Amino acid sequence: MKVNFYDVVDVISGGTPRTDVGEFWNGEIPWLSVVDFAKSVKYVYDTEKHITELGLKNSNTKLLNIDDIIISARGTVGAIAMLKIPMAFNQSCFGLRAKREFMNQDYLFYFLKYYMENLKKKTQGSVFSTINLETFRMIDFELPDTNTQIKISKILSCLDSKIENNNKINAELESMAKTLYDYWFLQFEFPNEEGKPYKSSGGKMVWNEELKREIPEGWNLNHAYEIADIKTGKEDANHSTENGKYPFFTCSNDILRCDDHKFEGNVILIAGNGDFNVKHYNGKFNAYQRTYVIKPYDEKYIGLFHICCQQTVEQFKKGSNGSIVKFITLSDIQNIKMLNCKNDNLLITFNKSLEQIDRLKKENEELSSLRNFLLPLLMNGQVTFKEQKYE
């Protein structure tokens, strides 16, 4: 049936408690802004900022329920997520709640994903400046029956659930790798020949003048320029194409596509500005001019060097004197320090972790591609469902 958005959805406005009243902030109520869900697959689980009951009662913000939808209206316009717990939200977002007698909440989420993608295509990919109450009032659409809504939602939700589960596994793998790096390469408590912690079991240590500390005997300190080929990308941001054959790495966390490749191999990529993200890739690709491409001469060090770069970049972000760093220079990259352990068993551990993370990321790319392919087909009725008959 043909419906107007307001016929089947309640639209809820948000607000912000006064920031100069301390009693309104740092409470138990999560308070959403777009930074909390701009990169969400489907769900948002927590927020950077929290407010108190007093802040909730003395402002225009509202408390959304579990499974309500949040959509950004300004800034990163059109970002969408569902809530895993009750949350309040600011005035740059709208809360959306399906009227359950007409519409399934999961279906509303996927309808909005489909609608926003279409809206972006109509504006040639440019970012439209704002969503307001009138925007929702202008949405008229065909709403399928409830059973069809549920079937569509289940297919798409299954794909998103798998993507989110893979992301959780990767977060755990990355956390474990960082813990091992700290234990083995900062505290030097890696397993010795007897499987016991090296340093605390009396392993021999020698003084390193550059680090101003002792390191295990037989280890040595290398700089990135000594053990890796370091280049920068040459392309500008307009080099990307929507359905390009090769990955195109920029300073964004998102990986774009392009039609040609200038690099090939098992590499680490570091964004020279923005959030200074560190990525790993093995294959053919291209890179933006502010992206550093680091290829170790010996591939067995790729896992260790990857986490070493992550740890070093975290230090870059803080700045040597606590000031904000706006960009990373080639010299910064060349002088990244890595302890060469010459212990293949330790190196294999980091490589296996990195390989598993890459495998799950690749699987997520395929799942996302399938979901994005199915979404318009399901929403515009090109894919239909047969009634199952049982004898």
C-alpha cells in the first residue's frame, strides 16, 4: 500500500543539556551524536558522552528505546543506526520509531538505508546539507505487507549480523596482539626455550644506547628505512571510481576503488593526516599522495612491523609535547623504530593474527557487497518470495 512516512513512523527530535551545568553531565544515560554511529554497520552500543537524569529532564533531549533508529540530520547527513540500549540524543539527529501495527522496525532501518543511498545518487554523490522534519513529510512509498517486511529484514539482518560478529572477532584479535606486543617487546617476557618468561627467568639483557634501556641479548634496533622500502602515493582524491578494479587507499578509514594500480605486495599503509590510520594489504592497489606505503624487505616481519607502526602512530598523535599533530612526515615514517627479535616463532604469531584479521575483513567486504546488491532488489520488489507449501 502507498503510505506517507508520517503515517507509519514517529519522528522524535533531540536536544542538548546546558554544557555549563556540571550536574547535567557525566551520568549514566548515553547521549548520542553522529560521531557515535557514523561508522556503524547496524547497531550503536555506547556513546562518548553521557548525561544525568537531571540533564534529561531539563533539556529538549529525549530518551529513545532499544531498537529505535537514530539518523543524523547535519554534518555526516544520513548516517543510520539502531540502538542496543536506551539512549538520549542531540538536536543534530532524529529518532525514528515504526508504528508497529504498520511497519517492522528492522524493515524501517533497511528502507532508510535504501532511501538515503538513492538520495545520494540523485545528488551525484554530493553530501546534502541537512535533513529536517519536512524531509520526512515528503517521503511517500509503497509499504509491503508485514510478512514480506519481516522476510526482507531477516535476509539483510543475517548479513549484517555476520559482519558485526567478524568486527568483534577482529577487535579481540587486535587487542590480543597489542597485549602480546607489550608483554614480549616492551617487558621482554616472551617465552624462552623452556616456555618461561624470558626476562623474569634470568634471560640475558644488554644495554642499548639509543633506547636508553636494556634489551634481550641478540636483539638489535632497526629504523624503518633500514628494513623497508618506503614510498608515498601519487594520486589525488579524485582518482577514485565507483566500481574500480583495485583498492585505492586514501587518508580515510574507508577503502575506495580505482581503475589502475601503481603498487603491489605485502605492505603497511599509514595515513599522513586525518586520523593517521594504519592498514595492512597484500596485493595490487593504488594510493593517495598523503598515504605512506611501507614494504618490508623481508615479509616475515610484516605482522610485527604492522603492530609496531600502530603503536608508534599512537605516540605521534599525542605529540612530543602534548600538542595536536596535524600530519605525519616522511621523516617520521623513516625513523619508526622496531626491535628485531630474530625469533621466528614470535614473528609467526603476529603474522597469523594479521592473516586472520585480513581474512575476516575480506569476508566482510564480500558480505557488504552482497547486502548492497540485494538491498535495492528487495526494496523495489525485483526479488519476491514464494509461499512455502507443505504436504
